[in-house]
Amino acid sequence: MSRSVPAARRSRDTEVWGLVHAERAALADDLRELTDDQWATPSLCDGLSVREVLAHLTAGASLDTVRWLAGVVRCRFDFDKQVALRLAQQLGAGPGETLDRFRQAVPSTTKPPLPVIAMLGETVVHGEDIRRPLGLRRAYPIGTVTALAEYYSGTDLVVVAKGRIGGLQLVADDGPFATGSGPLVSGRTVDLVMAMTGRAAYCDELNGDGVELLRKRCATPGTPG
């Protein structure tokens, strides 16, 4: 019995890594023909262009626990400084190099001290931070965004999400996700994920008596996790 739990966890992690890799590959494909002006488009992350957010994703896929801890110490536990430093290291000389570095990171299973599902969240949420300002839409597999909605609804580990939706009932209209009780917030699962992670713009896509309360609770705009 004791051996079956780690084995089951490893199997689940392997499955989630497959989802991470699929989302990274889809994002890289969506960005392959951007112009220089499009790369400079402000993302949903305050003060960062879409190119800089992509570099942030590459940094996250290149940073193991030891390097993460070393960077935190080097930055005197200034986590914002650590994020900015790692982003700059992955930006490259131009947009083409930024994208090439991200493509190389697509199959990576390197991660900071976070659960694998958090890496999937980083990829999807920051992918939307990039896509929405560019007018790009992705038809996410419902299993992928449902897993993320369930994760974020139960944790404030990486971003405040569980706390943001307290006292609200969230119900997806395109999949099985549902949680909480109180004023209703309904819509696509991906829009619920983005709203619960603080992206107020996605409240425009949602319906129900609880939407305005959720909008007020959203940080505007988002920041890299």
C-alpha cells in the first residue's frame, strides 16, 4: 500500500507533464509569425510585453529547486528581483531568439519547488496573458482547464485564487467544473481560471450575480507567478 501512493503520484505527474508540453508547443506555434510590433504588445502582466512574458515562461522551465534557491538568496529574498533577473537571462537578442529559447524548453521537466500542476497553470495562465492582447484564442482541451480550475479553487500557493472566490459559486458551462456556494459566476472553464487568478478582463466573459464581486477582487492587471 505504501508503495502504491508514490507510484500513483509519479504516474499523475507524468500525465500532467504531458499537458504542460502540449500547451507550451501550442503557444510556440501560435507565436511563430508575430511581427516585431506584436512582440512589443503589452501583455496582461503589468509592465511586461508579450515577449517578456514568454521569456518568463522559459525561465520557469529552466529553473530547478537548487538554482531557484540560489537565486533567491542572491537576490536577498526579493522574489520580484529574482523573477526579473531570470526573465532577462532568457530574453535573448531579439524576438526570434526569445521564441527559439522557449521552443527548446517545450519538453523540459525542470521546475522550481512547485507541484507539476502549478507549471501547467503557469503555461496556460501566462499563455492567455500573451494571447488575449494579441487577439489569439485557443480551444483548450476541457480536461486541461478543468484540472487547473480544480487546482486553483483549492489553493493560494502561487497566486491568491481560493481566497479570491470565497463565498461565490463557480460553475463551468462547457465542462464539469463547479465549486463553492453563494452568488453565481458561470462561463467557460478557461475564463473562470483566468478570473480566479486575478485577470479582471476575463470577468467580461462571465455571467451571474457574483461576477461584479469577483471583478472587484481581481488584481488588475496580473503579475508573473
